Amino acid sequence: MVVKPYKLGDSALVSTRERDDWGVAGQADGMAYTIWDGDKPIACGGVLPNYEGVGSVWCIVSDDARHHGLELTKKVKFLMKDTMDFYGMHRLNALVLSDKKEYVRWANIMGFTVEATLDSAAPDKTDLYLMGKVI
């Protein structure tokens, strides 16, 4: 796996499940990265600064990334910490589909906790969890 700076359009190249890429494609502000497995991008993500000390995380991850679970998790944790340090952030927010338990679990592994439920907040009216990570 190789980490490269995100280029506009990389997220469209990541093979996702239905509903996994809403609101993400085209994020180019902030610090963002694409993780490649050979010539195939398997994950894109980044942090968008909201205001001083606080940012929002976005990511899409391919099913192909499951074969790299531990390595991917370590890389993403490092990139998240590096980005938070660069911007001087003390808090990150993430929106996670409430019906995708494996995504909530991965966010928990990344240090996020569920802080609120946003009823019918996804485009398909699925509830979202507002998850936060504070350091």
C-alpha cells in the first residue's frame, strides 16, 4: 500500500458499495490522501477544517481494503494525527451511517465515539451518527 496526496477525482475511482460514497466525491479542501494497492485506489479520505481547532473527517473505503485491515488502520491513524497536528486541531467530527455497524466499529477503533443521532440526515433518510474524537 502506498499513500499519495489526494487528487480531485480519486474518490470516483474507489470501488464502493451502494450508499458508501454520498457527500464525499470531489472533496479537495484541507489535507487529503489516497491509499493505493498497486494501480488501484482502495481508500480516500481527509480532514476539512471547520474552524480553529476543529475539523470534519471524510473517507470512502473499498471492499478491497478489507484485505489490508490492520495496515490500513495504522496508516489512517497516522495520517489523522499528522493532519490534526498540522492544523493544531483538538477535535474531529465524523458522520457515519447508523445502519453500517462495521463503519461505526472502525470509527470507534479510530478513537471516535457516538455523540448524537441525526434522524433521517442521509440523502436516503437513514439516520447518521455524529461521532467525535477529542484529544
